[in-house]
Amino acid sequence: CDMPPEQKSVYLAAAMQLKERVERVLNEKGIGRGRMEVLSALTQLRQICCHPALCFEGYAGGSGKLELVEQLLDSLLEGGHRVLLFSQFTSMLAILRRVLEAGGVRTLYLDGKTPTGQRLELVNRFNAGEGQVFLISLKAGGAGLNLTGADTVVHYDPWWNPAAEDQATDRVHRIGQERSGQV
């Protein structure tokens, strides 16, 4: 999706700074010892694509991806769908939660800090019909959950390991699912 001008400006400036930093580290340490710096730079650029506020406190501009997901969710919810929305960044889930709840969308939330006993309670509440969108961190929701109350899965941001995304998607495709699922 396209970035609005302010997001694109932030992205390009960060990309230029990160490129210089990564080149300097690679020249000094080589690829083997500089690998973490490369991954860190890529992660920061991916976060800016999700929403620049993940990297820059006080960022007040827009996010093309967030706008697109809001439109998608409006359409899905109007159609009576119930959604699992995954992100690997809990800070992005917090932004999504604020935006959705401000728009009147009922959400449930689960991440790695959710106590074990509460996880099952949240799953049962969602499967019983509470909430329209279940926001879940990819790591916390990748295994052990049966979320047949949803019929749609949205991955806000891709994961390095596609198998982890598949595992999260499979939370909808479980025994007891009576509807077709879409991703």
C-alpha cells in the first residue's frame, strides 16, 4: 500500500541514515559480526512501514497500512465477519486497539504477557461471540489456541518465518469451524 507523504518522508530519511550506519558497521566488522545491525535496520524500516510511531515518539502523521486495514476491517465487519488480527509488534497492536475502539469496534487482546489462565478465558469469550476483532501478537497466538469464532485472519505485518504465519492462521481452521475461513 502507498505511504502518505509524511510517512514516506520519514521512511526515506530513516533508510538513508540506516544505510550509512549499516555500511559503516559492515566495513568495520564484516557481514558475520555485523549481521545483527543489518537485521536491526530492516526491523526498523518494517516498523516505519507499519506505523512510524513505532520508532518515533510523537509522530502525528498517517500510516498507509493502518488506513488500508481500517478500510478492510470496515468492509469485513459490515459483512458480519469476525476477525483475528495478528502483528508481531505489540506496540502496533496497541495502536490498532486505540484506533478500532475509538471507532466503536469491540476488541479483545492477547499477547505474550497475557497470563496463561486468562488466555483460555479470552478465547472462550471470543468464541462465544464477544468482540468483533481479536488482536493477537504473532508469537502468543501461533500455537495452542482454537479460535473458531473467527472466519477471517489478517496479518498486519509479515513474519520472517512464513511457517509462524501459517500456524497463526490455523487458529481459525480448527475442529468445530462451521464457516469458510479467509486470510
